[in-house]
Amino acid sequence: MIGTGHTEEFQDNQHEKYLLNSEIKGILEKFGYNSTRIANNKNYSLLERDIPYLCADRIDYAIREFPLQIAKKCFAGFTVFGKKIVFRNKKSAKLFAVNFLKRQADHWGGYEAASRYVLFAQALKLALDDKLLVFSDFMKNEDFVITKLELSKNIKIKLILNTLRNKDLSSLPKTAKRYHKKFRYVDPEFIKKNKLIRLSTVDKQFKQLIEQAKEDNREGIRVPII
């Protein structure tokens, strides 16, 4: 709805503002924590890092979606070296990185995810145009926004919401325009002889997988017509 599907950066840019204007600020300060420091992700080198590095955020949503046995093997391979999250060996680094790319293609950047992002964004824009929603509503929770949308008498909004209730959107007619989701990947470092080595520099097959995945993402996705 804001910016482009390539970046999806709005929520990250609002993180500090949201935290410091919510009840979280008071809770932190009640227990003696500096809320301004905590709100700044740059103070936590393991929490957020630019692609293609590993970070706690990327590990969190990946491990939750990996098959259980693969997740366990990857989790056992993590360690911290030089204030960075890395892998103990090449084998575990590649297992994680390849499965991360698979989740990007099948889910995070796939047809269903892109379609649902685009359709829901359309519904939100219509609700803003109709004055059913105001921008400050997005600082409240999801139930608040959804309840307002469901009260809409706008036929297009109702149609979009009904469509999104379907588990599979693949049978719907597609747009000519192609849309894009943020391209997520990791090219992790692993330890060898007490030095850090980036996976793509020693594994040509993985490097080729990244390039192919980037190309697939650049091609974009034709989403449903509503």
C-alpha cells in the first residue's frame, strides 16, 4: 500500500515511532530500561542486519517455517563469532541458505503471498478513499482495521475480502501487469580455521541458485483480477 513490494520497508521505518508512542514505552521505563535505546535497532548487532547477512529476525521467521528436522539441524549450527551470527560449518550454512531460498520462492515471494499483499492493499486504499479508514488507524491492531473493513458497503472491498478467504487463488484470472515481492535471501558466513568464509565464495552451485532466484523475482508475478 505504501512504497513498493520490492522493499516493504515502511513497517521497519515506523518501528521506533510506534514503540515510543505505545504503552510499551511506559512498561520498559517502569522496570528501569531506556526505551529510546531499545527502540533503536542499530544498538543490537544480532537483531537486524542488511541482506544477505544472518540476523535474529531472519532466523526467527525461517526456522518457524522450515520442516522440523531441517530446522533442528540448522539451529544446532548457529554460533556467534565477531559479534555476528554465523554457522559452525559449511554444511549447516548451505542447508539453511538453500531452504531459505526455497521458502522465498514457495511462500514469501510466491504467487499466493504476492496476490494477497496486492489485493489487501487495494482494499485498504479503497477504504482510505471512502474515509472508512484514516491513516492513524494503522497504528492500532489488526482486529480494529479488519472490523472497519468488514463494515464497508463498498462492493469492491467486500469482494476482495471474500476472495481472500479462499485458501487457493490460483484459479482466478490474472493481470497483465506483473507485481513483485521483496527478495529475501541469505548468503551466510561460516567458520573455517578460525576465519569467516561467505558461502557463495566457495560454493558455485549455491551462487548459481541465488542468481536464478533473483532472476525469477525480477520477472514478477501476475496476480488475480478482482
